[in-house]
Amino acid sequence: MKIVTLFVVLMAVVLYAGEVSVPEFVKQTSAVKINEHIIIDGKLQEKSWQRRGISEFYQSEPNQGEPASLKSEVWLAYDDNNFYVAAKLYDNHPDSIDVRLGRRDVSYLTDEFDVYFDSYHDKRTGFYFCVTAGGTVHDGILLND
């Protein structure tokens, strides 16, 4: 099994007619404070990434709320200046991963890794960051006014 980038959603929020309803499968987690220098190179060799990662994930598509069909491991960490997200994402058929390169901030139907932050903890607004298997990135603001 090779480590590859695939689609994972760390957090999902479902909003119904102005009332906030959080599905049972949505879990809460915390980031770990670190003191070591992190090198952003995709190798995950730092001590911070050697601890046990988050591995309980659920599908958003095609079967919302069902356990993830492929193994994924994600770590969250922060220091005085940065927030870090690291992930090992596995695929039984890495030759079928869609690695199309696209324009920044343009969403494509492709394999991607997304991180959503409810930074105001209001379950209505937030920020998201995405990277596709081909290296295209996009980010944005989530609103439910």
C-alpha cells in the first residue's frame, strides 16, 4: 500500500434552516503544541509526526456518515507562529489517483485533501484549505449568514 494524497474531510457541519445541527459522526480534536522546527517537505520525519495521528474518519461522499473506506492518518500541531497539518493518506489503487494540475483557487472534481476550521466556534463560519493530488491549492471562507 503506497502513501498518497486522497480526499479527506476533517470536519463537516450541516446547517438546517438557521438551526445548527452537527451530525453524530463529527468529532472534535485538539492540536498539540510543539517546540521543534518543522520542515515543510512532505516527508514527515520530525518527532511531532511520529506520535499516533487521528485516524477515525467518516465519508462525506458517497455515503455520508459511514466509516472511511481507506486508511488515513492526520496530525495537528502548532507553535508560537504557525499551525501545521500533516497527513498520510493511503489508497489501494494509487495508479487511479487523479493528479490533474489546475489553476489556484479553482475547484476541480479530483482527489484532494481538505481542512476546515471553525475558528470562531460558531458552527456557521470558518476557513478552508485544500490541496489536490496534483498540487493545486485553494482556500476560502465559509459563511452561513
